[in-house]
Amino acid sequence: MVSFTTLYTLLLGLGVNLVSTLPAAQPAPTAPAKLKDRATTCTFTNAASAGKSKTSCSTIVLSSIAVPSGTTLDMTGLNKGTTVIFEGTTTFGYKEWSGPLISFSGTSIAIKGASGHVIDGSGAAWWDGEGSNGGKTKPKFFYAHSLKSSTISNLNVKNTPVQGFSINSATDLTLTGITIDNSDGDTDSLGHNTDAFDIGSSTGITISGANVKNQDDCLAINSGTDITFTGGTCSGGHGLSVGSVGGRSDNTVSNILIESSTVTNSQNGVRIKTVYDATGSVSNVTYKDITLSNISKYGIVIEQDYENGSPTGTPTTGVPITDLTLSSVKGSVSSSATDIYILCGEDSCSDWSWSSVSVTGGKTSSACENVPSGVSC
Ligand SMILES: *[C@@H]1O[C@H](CO)[C@@H](O)[C@H](O)[C@H]1NC(C)=O
Ligand SMILES: *[C@@H]1O[C@H](CO)[C@@H](O)[C@H](O)[C@H]1NC(C)=O
């Protein structure tokens, strides 16, 4: 057996930093000082050094970093148990590219915001009213991809160029107290497709206490299971959405709870969209204690006819919506809006349970189809 000292000398000879290469689980009885080094707080003021040294620190403070244009603040592949703290104002240089501006992956990662911090996506430089449909190529904001058993808390985000948090292939991830304020993008309708939280292929996601002002979905679940959105406030956007579901590699949505939230000044309140001629399933979805006000298109909209981002008017049955519970979904829409619109294929919406659903102020739809029993449209 090679002694620890010999191994250490050998590694040093190879130019390898023992502190960052020693697996966490390996006992190292003769090197207490080195073990202590592993509990190091590193403060970085530039993105490149943070990216380079990220696996040598147990706590990483990202202090007032100006991320250079066309580069990602790369916090992927962090050591298990790393804490990352955003401090001061984080900004991003301008370039037409698809991003992301920030990316995280790892297990048991805690991402936090220090008091008074702002992550300023600097979106106005890209905003042209076209979002991801054209015009300037805009960077995605934050990839929370392959984060396991992790938390993101108290981040204060402003002005994302286009979509905000992309949660994909994540398991057991909790996002608490996230503020996203893209309301500057309301000016001349320049901000567009600024979804707050997009979720795909993820399990065990909880978003609580989000405060969102944006111009697209407050929440969009494209696929995933065991997802909770609670205590959220959504304003200016397109509402609390499931979908569109279908046409991707993962087209299953199940065990979703969206509760105790308000949607104001938005196009829609509650929305479920599935894709025309696609396959998949939406099951066991609950919207509970949702309050709507000043909704401009639909208070509640559920439709199985989407194609290329637009409704076709013709529903198909390949993505059934089953076990849909609405409990205490209440509020008002503007007079030009429609209270409730349901467009289902034949027998592709079933086992719905609605109670205390009351949407008022707008028009009654005359175009609803195949509405399940016990539900009125
Ligand atoms: C339905 O989803 C909820 C989460 O919203 C979960 O607690 C419950 O167990 C699910 N029910 C079934 C039958 O899977
Ligand atoms: C209603 O919401 C729209 C955005 O959909 C907004 O422009 C308008 O100012 C809001 N009205 C009130 C009274 O807040």
C-alpha cells in the first residue's frame, strides 16, 4: 500500500493539487491541515477565476461580477455540498448569442443571494419585441440543469434577455423566494418570451414564494413529475401554464400542484396546452387557491390543439388530460377577455374535479368542445 505522504509527494510531483483531487470520502488521517483547506470560502470578482477554481472551494462568493459578453458564468460540475452566494450586482456584457448567461450543475448545491444583491440580466440591450421568435439572438438566462438535491434561494433577478430559469433533468430541487422583475420590458412591449420558470424532464421540484413580473409564462411545465408551485405572485405575463405538452423527447406531466398563488395583469390565469397530433399525457394536476385579476385573454384555458406555438382550433386526443383538479380558482378578467375556454378532443379529457371555480367579468365562450362532466365552460 502506498503511504499517504508518498502519494502526496507523487501527486505534487505531477503538479496535481491534492486538495482538489482527493475524493471527499477518502480518509486522510495524516493531513488535518489539508482537510481544513477543503472548507474554504473563496471570493471571486471575475467570472473566469470563479470558473477555474470552483472545485477548490466549499463556499464560493460571486462578488459584483461583470460577466464578459458571450461567456457563461460557469458553475457546472461543482463539488458535492458547495454553497454559492451572489453578492453585489452581477452584470453581463452584450453579444448576440444563445447563452446561457449562468449555468449550474451538481449535487447538494446551495445557491443563495446575499442581502442587497441584484443579478441584472441587462436585458434591455437585447429586447426588440421579438423574444425568441426573431430579431436579435438572445441568451437564455439561467440553466439549472442536472442539479440534484439542491436549493436556490432568495435570488433577486432583473431584466432577463429572454427566458429566465430553465430547470431540466433536475431532481429534488427547491427554489425559494426568487424575485424576477422584468417589468422594464413592458415599455414599448420590448420584452418578450421572458418566461420565469420553464421545467422539463425533472422530478421533485418545488418553487415557493416566487415574485414574477414578466411578459410570458410565470411557470411553464413541459414535462416532469412531482412539481409544486406555491405562494407565487405573477404579473404581466401569460399565467401559470402546463405545456405545451407534446412533440419533445419527454411528453409526460404528472403529479403537479399549483397553489396559493395570484395572477394579475396577465394574458391568462390557469392554462394547459397540449400539442396537435402529438402523443404524451397530462395527469394528476391540481390548481388550488388561485386568485386572478385583470386577465386579458382567458381566466382558465385548456386546449389540445397547439401547433408551432399557436392554437389550430382543432383538438386531437394524443395527449390526454386526466385527473385535473381545480379547487378555489377565483377572480375576474377584463370585459374583453373570456372567462373559461376548454377545447378537448373526444374522450381525451376525463376525471376532472372542479370545485369553487368562479371566473367573472369576461365573455362566456361559445367554442368549448368535449367538456368533461361536472365542469362548465
Ligand atoms: C397526485 O399528485 C400529488 C402531488 O400534487 C401527489 O401528492 C399525489 O400522491 C398524486 N396522486 C397520485 C394518485 O399519484
Ligand atoms: C391590466 O393588465 C394590463 C396588462 O395585461 C395592463 O396593461 C393594465 O395596466 C392593467 N390594468 C390595471 C387597471 O392594472
